[in-house]
Amino acid sequence: MSNDQLKVSEKFGFALTNLGNIPIMTLLNTYLLIFYTDVIGVDPAVVGGLFLVSRLLDGVSDPLIGFVIDRFPKTKIGKYKPVLILGVIICCLNYLLVWFSPFLFPAQKIIAISVSYILLGVTFDFMDIPLNSLIPVLTKDEDERNQLSSIKGISYTVGPAILNVAAPLAIAAFATPLNGYLLLIVGTVLVVLFFTIIGTLLVKERGTEAAYLTKPVKEKYTMKDALRVFKLRPVVSLFLAMLFITAATNIFNGSLLYYLHYIIQSPKLLSVASFAGMMGALAAGLLVPRLSQRYGKKRLYIMGLILLSLSMLVFLVIDHHTVVFVLCYCGVQFSLGLTNTLQYSISADNVDTIRNELDIEATALVASLTSLIMKFAMAVGGAVPGFVLSFTGYVANQSQTSTAEKGILLVTFVIPLLLYLVTIAVFSSGFKSKKIKNLPVQKRET
């Protein structure tokens, strides 16, 4: 094995690092809204507005942080690894405040929630952006990039599934939900710290070495150079597609517990569905390298979106049948396993496109813009359920009216379906351009 090829230990480390990134946002997306409404006692519309405003405010910092990270000096262990290790420590401390600051400052709980939630967006950047910068700098081999994207895609679908299996059981194991949340949050923070730090130390950065680059590029680019990225149609199209699909998925995840609790009346069903979904996501992640070779990354991405849309349609007509619900949820996770994995691989290709077309090294910039998109999508995903539930008359811990039940169905399935359809249209049209070509990535010699 040459020094340029990835070692098994590096792939393992990359998997650990990505698994360490998952619990923070997974628990926020799925449980924070219902934690604030049903445990803390905050009105859902207030929480929805808080999510929207907070995410929009902290999202402004993402490109600036990416710009700074790209200019970070290279150290003995790399450019992005030191930022990632420091970032995860700071982020975890902030994360604890997001959940438990209302108990530390009960008289000012809305202010405490707002401040800690806004700060989390900034501190999470220093963990998320360097992590999402790794694939382009770990290898330029096409097969290895597909393998890393597959590892990342599996991690980002299987990891949340494991949490969704364990979290309802952990919360239900205690007489009061608060004790369950305390165990869940503190336990996951310890996992995040251990996985991320150990995983980061196992990987090796190669992308900043002169021999790695196909052509000379500027590492210390200007903001004017950065703005030119938005002239590249394939790059912008992927950004928009990620915005819509992530918003749809966050809305679905943020509303699903309300559907299970108040309509199916079986919150623990999420554990069963998540286990089945984990199997589907794992299968998808393993199949992506082979399927992308056969159908192409872009076509396979669209196929995943179509399957997502069909799953939402079936959800709407199953008449709350639990077995069909589990099968449909498995279909959703399989589809997300395809699309999530492919997004990372296509994004790495877009870094090469920027190098080729603009002659700049903007790895962290692309990752930061991706983070900005994810935060905006999370803002929408957190705000829309809160607004719809409040508007349709949702009352916490009570039997819901017919109008409130329709609101739950609307926000859980109908709105995500519409956004998935928009994603298909945006992504399909964005890659019709023949003007931009990716740099040829290396194929491993056999």
C-alpha cells in the first residue's frame, strides 16, 4: 500500500469522527421541540420563532468561519484536524446549556434558551466545517472518495437510527421524562467527545500537500474570489438541493413524534421503525459505490428523491397502519442513505470544480456554505412544525381536536412531500449545464 492510499485505520477513524458528529443535531432535530413544549412548558409558536430567528442569525457567521478556517496555518497534524478537536470540546459545553439552561435560569428561560441556541450554531461550526472538509483532503482517488462518502452516508443514517431506537427507551425508563433526558444528553456528549477526538487523530490530511494538487491554487483567497463560487451552476444546484431536502427531512423528523404520540398513540413505535430504518440506511450506504458506477451519482440521487416522495405519499394513505408505517419509514431511511451519501461525494467533486475553474482552495468555504444551508434548513424544520401546530390548535399532553390532527398530518407528511418534489426539479435542472467540468479524479491502479 502506498503512502497516498487510505489505511484501514483511517477509514475507521473517519467513521468514528462522523459518528461523533451525529448525536448533537439528531437529538436537537427530533427531541428539542417536544422537550421545550412538553417538559419546559414553552408555547410551540414561541419555540418555532426562536428556532427560525436563531438559526438565521448564527447562519450568517458560517461563510466567515469557513473563510477563516481555509486560511488557518497548516500544523504538524494538518489544517483542519486541530480546529475539529478544539471545536468539539467547546461545542459540547454549549450543547449542555441548550438543554439545561432553562433550569439554571428559570426566570429568564426564554433568554437562556435563545442565547445558548444561537451560540451553539457558532460553536458547532468549528466542529462541523472542518469535519465536512475532510473528504477532499484525505484522498483524490475516486474509489476511495466513494468509500469515504459511503462511510459518511452510513454514519449519518445509521447513527440517528441507533439514537432513535435508544432515546425513547431511555426517556421512558424513568418516572419523570427529565431524568431520562438528563441521562440521554450527558451520555451522548461523552460519546461525541470520545469518538470525535479519537477518530480525528487516526486520519491523515493530504489535500494541502503540493504533490496532491493537480494544478496550482490560491489558498489565501479573497472574499471576491469566494463570491465567484456562486457562478458555478452545478455547485449552486447542489446547495439548493441540500437546502430543500434537509428542510423537508427536518420537518418530518421534528413532527414525527407528535404523529406517533397523538395519532397512532404509540411513541415507542419509533424504536421499532428506527431499527428497520437502520437496516435500510445501512444497505443503501453499502450499495452507493456500486450503484453510482452503474447509474451515475446524479441520476442515483434523483432516484433516491423519487423514492422519498413515494414514501411520503404512502404515509398519507395508510390510515395509520403500524406495519405499513414501519415499512415506509424503512423506505425513507433507505432513500436518505442514498441521497446523504451521494451529497458528500458530489460536494467533494465540486471542490475539484472550484479548484479547476477558479484556481482557489476553498474546501472549508464549501463546507461552511453547506453548514449555512443545513442551519437554515434546521431553522425551517424547527419553525414550521411549531407554527403549524400552534395555528391548528395543538395543546400539549391533551387529546387533539380534528383540526389539530390534520395539522400534524400536514406538517409531518404533506409539506415534506412538496419539498422533496421541489428538490427533484432544482437538482435536475442544475446539472443540465455542459460548461462546467470537474477535475478528473484519480482512479486506483490495479
